[in-house]
Amino acid sequence: MCGILGIVGRQGLHVNQLLYDGLTVLQHRGQDAAGILTDAEGNFRLRKSNGLVADVFFKRHMMRLEGNVGIGHVRYPTAGSSSRAEAQPFYVNSPYGIALAHNGNLTNAEELALYLRDECMRHINTTSDSELLLNVLAVELNQRSRSLRIEGNPHINIETIFGAIGAMNERVRGGYACVSVIAGYGLLAFRDPYGIRPLVYGKRETEGSTEYIVASESVAITALGFEVVRDVAPGEAVFISSSGHLFSRQCSPQISYSPCIFEHVYFARPDSVIDGMSVYQSRLNQGQRLAERLLEEWPDHDIDVVIPIPDSGRIAALQMAKALNLPYREGFVKNRYVGRTFIMPGQALREKSVRRKLNAIEHEFAGKNVLLVDDSIVRGTTSAQIIEMARDVGAAKVYFASAAPPVRHPNVYGIDMPAVNEFIANGRTIDEINATIGSDRLFYQTLEDLIEVTLQPTSTVNAFDSSCFDGVYITGDIDEAYLQRLHDKRNDAAKSVADPEDSGVDLHNDEQN
């Protein structure tokens, strides 16, 4: 999962600070690397490197990121290398100069790599499918671009741009939401025909002109003082010229409006609205329904208190406590200077980080039967350690509730879930999972309930991609051979570490770090 951002400011305004601030709002979507690219009168300015936003950009970098058009990216790797060379945005010089930042995963990446090499004679320098996507876009634009004039006053040929997006959508498969800059022309944003990965745009009026913003989540739009306009539709492209004129086109038919449901379970910030659905409300609904199912299954329960696993389990836990008529207590204090364990590569690093990240408040556990609530259980090692922590501070019994169903299948559309044999639910019943993590009783949300309570009347979504729960891949191109290749890349033993010799990338600057 990654976070993307694009801004077209008014003429004469540098959008570097807006991009920086917006990326900090999206930092939860990726902590591996960050990058910003701006267009200064047709010249790209780029800074990207591994690390958090605050660690990548310093005053000297920001001073060089001039221009009223720019894109930004925060990243974590879904597979393979996490070297600085794969930080985004990427760019190519032909045609015109195109830069791109991408959230998602292409499922036919190997096929695209061969096509670009053998038929298009394009060199791909990394293992990132984002670079493949950029080059496919460049090929399609190049084939249609004779009517685009480079010299003199630029004239945007919208048919050329939207035609290239339509052709690209026919060639690539998977989940993707992208922001792109065409040097000297403007900002291009587009979304896959299923709408798997989120993308929303907004605007604001300043000094008689309109400024536009495109982002992975609405919270990045509102936090910067823009007004949300709407989500980019599946298969739609939006182009905003450097002068601030917006054009949109449905470039591919909507096959099915099926966004990833895991955004509403775990990844998105609760203050975001995605595809017309409030993430906060979805998580409240998930807690309500889980409490109802618990009462049906165990009406004479002996739970004394409901305690969330911070932070993403908090909203469901609040609603569960209300529905169960039980006290809600904060039993764990989180060290906010430790990264999210879900994102961290390597099992040993994840396990060490749990005790550093959470500390139990003994008084809230001593002698009590506690219900711990989390958004989901993936590997289960974190859950097991948290349950052990609760017992260590005196909990009499520890029950555990997951606001999501058992995760049994890999996500192939851009979320770094582990190899299937690393899922705790792989080949285990709920009773066996309960015994493995060491809880006294374990409750899971059903998939039917999750889908029902996440959907909201304010949205036109008609389905979800819930493949990590049910193994149904909506793009229809995933077979056992693909999943085996994915397993070989994603298991902890195969994950590589960033090369310490790699340096940050900063165009127009010899000083790399």
C-alpha cells in the first residue's frame, strides 16, 4: 500500500510545501520511502529517498522543488527490493517528460516487462511495477502524440491523453491509482477499471483562480484546506492543465465498482471518506455487528471490560463496549515513535517491535476478564504477544475479537500481506487459531457481515474486493502459478533489505543525502 498526492496550484505558486504537508497526512500508508516531483516551467525537480517524509526532505531540497504542479508519494514495498532506487515518483524523458506515482499492484507485470523490452525497446531499471506502468503510459502517449506540439504555446490535445489512458487500461491488469505529470502540460490522475485502489480529488478558490488536488484519501484534501469534489471513478482519468483547467473522461468501461474492503478494516485513516463511505462509520458498524454476533453465540458471557488494540481496533472496540453494555478502557499505551508492525519486513523485527510499541496498564487488567479488540489478525504473532502481555499484568481471562474475518489468502492488488503459509488462519479452524494465539475465546466477523455493514447508502459501490478473505480475485487473471510466484517473493526469507550503498535521488543537485 502506498499514498499518492498531486496538486496544481495557481500560476506563480510553488506547491512544494503543500505536497510535503499532504504526504505527512498520508504517512500511515507507507513508511519505507517518500518522494516529491515538481514541474518548474517544463523542468522536473525531484527528491526521493528511503525513510519517513520528515527524514527525506530538508530545507535545501524544498528550496529546489519549485513549480505550481507536483506529485508526491509515500511507499512501502509489496514484494522484492525496498532500495532507494525504487522510491517514487519515477520519470521518463520521452515523450515530453512524464513522471508518475502509483498505488497498487499490476498482476501481469512479467508480461508487461517482456512487451516493453522486446516490442518497445524500453529499458526498465528496477523491479517496480510502477516503472512498468509509467513506460506503458509513455508508449501509448508516444503513439498518439503527433498532434501535441512541443514548441510554442502548448496546446493540450485531450483526446490524445485520454486515448492513451484507455489503451493502457486494456494492456495492464491489476489494481492501480496514479498521479502523473506531463512536463509543461499538467497533472494527470487515473484509476483502474475496478476502482480497487482509492483516488479522490478536490479544489479550492484562491485569489480568483482554482487550485486542484488529487489524493489517495480525502483526509489529505481537507487537511490542506481544499474541498472534496468526488472520487475518481473506476476507469476514469482526470487531467488538470498547468493553468488550472480540469477535464475528465471515462476512458474504460466500469467493469465492477469493487474497491478493496481492507481499506475500511485497517489501512485508511478513520477521518477519511473513500468511495462515498466514511471509514469511521464503517468501523463503528463493524464493532456493532461483531457485538451482536457475540451476544447471539454467547449470551451469558463473563466479560468485564472491552480494551482495544491501538490504534485501528479502537473504533470497533468503542462500539462493541456500547453494544455489550460494558465499560470501555484504554489498557495499552502506544509508543508513537515505533513504526507499524504490519509494514515492517522480517518476522524477527516485527516480534521485537511489539513490546517496544505497546505497554500495558496493569490496573485495567488485574483480576478482570478482558475482551481485546483488533481490526484483524494476519500472522497472529502480534496478537499472541499482546495476549501474553495482558496475562502478565494479571488478566484473569483474555478473550479476543477481530473486526474482520480470518485472512486466508494473499492480496495481489497492492497490500503487503505475507506468503500464505505465514497466515495464522492458513489451514486452521477458529478453535485452532484460538489455541495458537493463546486466548480463552476468539471471535471473528463473518465476511457477509463485514460487507453488509461496510457498505453505506451514500456510496454507489456495488461490491468489494475481499480476496484476502475469500480468495476471489475480481480481475479474473490469478491462478495457482501466479500465487506460487507471489509466495516466493513475499515470504519473509525472500524479502531483501535496502542496499546501504544506495543514495537518495535529488535532481539538479550533486549532494545526494
